[in-house]
Amino acid sequence: GAVVSQHPSRVICKSGTSVKIECRSLDFQATTMFWYRQFPKKSLMLMATSNEGSKATYEQGVEKDKFLINHASLTLSTLTVTSAHPEDSSFYICSASGREEQMKQYFGPGTRLTVL
Amino acid sequence: AQKITQTQPGMFVQEKEAVTLDCTYDTSDQSYGLFWYKQPSSGEMIFLIYQGSYDEQNATEGRYSLNFQKARKSANLVISASQLGDSAMYFCAMSLTMDTGRRALTFGSGTRLQVQP
């Protein structure tokens, strides 16, 4: 199956700093990448969708200026949490889909962000 | 509104027995996909099985099968011969078309399955 990696797997940062999370498709070209957020014991909530070379589409209630998404190539998307605050602490998961199987999404292993 | 409902917050099953995890959905789309993912305590989302709305036969993947009843809008996951390693959170998800034509997944609230020896 298709492999998606995420880096870092865990990050702890101070309040007010920015954190960048990378999502890479390792063995296929990801025309679309998705970013989800998951609170403890809760389901995944879609934050935004990004297509290679175009601006990300954010879900209602997600701050575009806080969660910057860049889908620079067909194998890489980044999520930057700017000026992080403790309430941004969460589990962030990316997923990717390719041209051949647009219905299917392959998930990265997730990044646990803790903001002190 | 498009929605996925999982009514079982937690389930117990004896090792080697079969278990059914319930999932119902609501959508006005004619073309959609239904997925089941497993999330162990490590957090990764593991794809289990997929059913397309136009697929006439129920999907099967090893010990996993999807009981797709389109008229009832249900897509239950059946795990046969449960193993201790099956203990995890299970999410049902539906692929739907957003406003811009892109497809995204909407998830149910999940069912925590515990397999007992």
C-alpha cells in the first residue's frame, strides 16, 4: 500500500513559537493532501485540504493565518502552527490521495503537539 | 447533511469470536465511498476496508468484511476470529464531495474494541 510519513512525530514547544509539521507521500504522487486534528478520545476533524500548487481550502472555523498550509510539490505538504498556544495542543494527522485512487486516503502516523 | 454515526462507544469480544461494529451514514450524494480505519494507541490510522456506493458485492479483506446495506444506509464492519491485537479504536468514514468538488473524509465518533483472552 501507499506510504505517508510525517515529521516530527512529537513536538513540545513554548507558547508563542511556530511549529512546522511535514507530510510526505513516499511512493506515490499526492495530488491532494488533507490535514486533520484529533483531540483526546475524539474523532478526526478535517482542518483543510490542499492541492499541489494551489491554495489550501480551510474548513469553517479553522483560522487560515494560524494554520498555514503549503503543498509545494506532489510529495510534500507542510502545516505550520503559528504563534502556538496551549489550546493548539493536539494530535495532527495528514493524509494523501493520488490521481489513480482519488477515493482513497492514506494516512501519516500523526504528530503530537504539546504547547507549554 | 452528510453524517456518519457510530452508536457503540465501546465493545468487548472474546478472542477467536466474531464481532460487528455498527455504522450508519446519511448523504444525498449518489457516488460516495465508505471506509473503516483502525487506530491503535500509537495513533496511526490503519486502512482496513473500502466499499464504493456502486459496488454490488460486499467488500472483504482477510478477516474484515463490510456488510453494506445501501437501502438502510449502513456499513457495518465484521471482524472474524478476533485477535488480541485487534484491540483498538475503530472509525467508520465516508468520502464525500465538498463544495469545490474535492473529496474529503468525514468520520464517525469511533468504537473502542477490546478483545478479551
